[in-house]
Amino acid sequence: MDLTDLDAWQERVPYDEFARLRRESPIEWFDEEPPNHGFWSIHRYADIIEISRDTKRFSSAEGISFEEPTAEDMAARRTIIDMDPPDHTKLRRVLAPSFTPRAVAVYEHFVRTLTGVVLDEAIPKGEFDFVHYVAREVPIRVLARIMGLPDANLDEFIEVGDKLIANTDPEITDVVWGRDDTDEYRMFPFRSPYGKQLWDMGRELVHERLEHPSDDLLSIVLSAEIDGERLSEVDLDNFFSILVIAGNETTRIAISQGILSFCENPGEWDRLRSEPGLLNSATEEVLRCSCPTNFMRRTAYENVTFRDVEIKEGDKVILWYVSGNRDEEVFSDPERFDVGRSPNPHLSFGRGGPHICLGAHLARLEVRIVLDELCKRVKRFELAGEPARIRTNFTNGLKRLPVAVTLI
């Protein structure tokens, strides 16, 4: 299978192909259409961990997707995930205190109350699109509380974020990367005009917070200093865009894909409802199987011999988390959805090296509470139609998940 074939990814995740590659070709070179130059594809868990830790030889600073941006492009739109230490470490220190387990625990009551309101509106419908009515509602409203986003603009944030993260799906965006000429947008996030729109929305909020500081995350970042200096306008633009996108989209994907797994494995839903002590392990299994971000890219900063393969300076290296999460050497019976799986050292938040997801504790809290509140209300999930996947190989997103629920 061509791992860059987005139409194929829209049909399904190629788990069988990744299983073959883990067995037969753990590291393989794939050619790409010009102007791109091809990439090394990494499929095994241990190799993904090792490369993630080696930030001196495998850099994030050239971007984390298949795109090959220029230095000028990256200077304009570099976020924390496009940085190597020490720059990454310095910016992470600004954000990390807001995402520790203790800091996140403060939001538990809010998340539970919000989830209850969302579910009590959706569940009585009996049949509904779970993505639209539940999975997209909880994460963005939690993020709004933490960042201080105005409730009145949340639908706009969702719409713009969707057009960015799904910038390869013509059903979602009218400017499609890989199909349309996007050169004039190359210095905006995701090489999209909607990246500029998100920046503009962020600048309005920044201006308001500078005049009226609060205790939200945006105010904390505005007052922070790195090496004695406040963040530049470019840094603030990109900080805002990555938090709105990563803090919303990935958790939405985990929640919706988790419910799809329970639709396909009703016995595991029965098991979770009858054994509440499995809630934490069920949360981790949802995160493993959903794997919201399929891959991250690194770029070789020197010639490297890795597992007897000669990787040249400048080569792209794609770390397939979606493959590592089903590595038979780490996970027994990895194709099975098992709410009691333990241990479960999945890669869905990254693992090894400095780029572990800052929002991991918050995402776990949201997924766990959504599952817990659903257990109190829903006896059974069933598909009420065909799920619709986003046309992308970067995330594991669903556009639609029609479900029918049996109430308790």
C-alpha cells in the first residue's frame, strides 16, 4: 500500500499492512511524487522510541508532516512541536505547570458537569451523530475554560480548526493541500488561509487579555518570559493555533473512535459497565486503539546508520505511532480491543524524548469522564449508519459517527 494515498486512508487504517511491515520490513524507504523526496518509514515500537529520544540526530525543526517547508516557512509558523531542545524545553517550561496532574485535577468537576449537560441533550435523541453532538462539544468547551476562549466563538474555532487539521479533505475545506496551489499560504499554519484566520482570532483575544489580564492560560503565556524576553507576536500566533487545534481535535478523535470501538465490541462495553474499576484501563485502551495522531516526522540532521540502514542527512523519517501501538512485541493480541489491558504503554501521546504531549493528563481526564458518564446512561451502542473518516493519514479522525443508543 502507498502510505501517502489519502483516499485509501479515508476508507480504512491499514493495520494489516503495518503488521506486514513490522514483520518483513521494520524500516523501509518509500518514494513520493515530486517535489517531495521520499521518506524512511518506521514501524516498530522500539525503533520509534529510540528515534524519538535522539533529538540531536533526528530533529523536529523541519516540520512534523510529509510537507517539505522552506526555512522561511518554518520561521513563520514554528510551534512547540516543531522545536528541538533547548528551545522546546524553554517554551515547555512556560506551559507545563498548567498541565500537571494536580493542575488538571482542578477541572474535574467542570468536565463532569459539562459532560453531563452535553450527554443529557444528546442521549435522549436515541439516534444521533456522536461526533457532532458529543465528541466535538466536550473538548472545545474544556479548552475554552482553560484558555479563556469566549463561548460565543466556539463554533468558529471548531470550524477553522477542522479546516486546518483536515486540510486534505475537500468535504471539510475548500483549499485542499496536495490538490490546490497553496503557495501563497505557505507561511500560515497547515499551509492554509484558515491558518491566517486562526491567527487573527488569536490576536483579538491577545489584545483583550493585555488590557484585561485574567488567570487563564493565555494570560499566563502573555506574562511569561524566556531568556528575559516576552514571547514575540509570531510565537503567540503559533502558540494559540497549536493549542486550539491539538487541544481540541485529538481528544475529539479519541472519544469518537472509542465509542466506535464499543459499537464494534459490545461485550467490552458490558464488561466496563459491570466493572467500574476498569475505567482507567479502558481509557488507556481507547487511547491506544484510537491513536488520534497516526505519525510524527523527524528529519535526519546527519548521516545515520540505524538498524543496518543508511539514513542520509536531510532524509525524512516518519514515526508511525499507529503501527507501534499494535506491535506484537509489546502488546499481546494487539488487534483485540481489551478494556482491561494492563500494562498499556501506548504511543498515542508520544513516548521517549522531550515531545510527550503536554495535554496528556487533560485528555485522559476528558476521555475517562465521558466514558464514566456514558456508563451511567447507556446500556448499548450500535451503529446507525456508516462512520465517515476524514481524508488524511495524519490523524485518525471521524467526520460522522451515527449511533443508536439503548438507555439504561
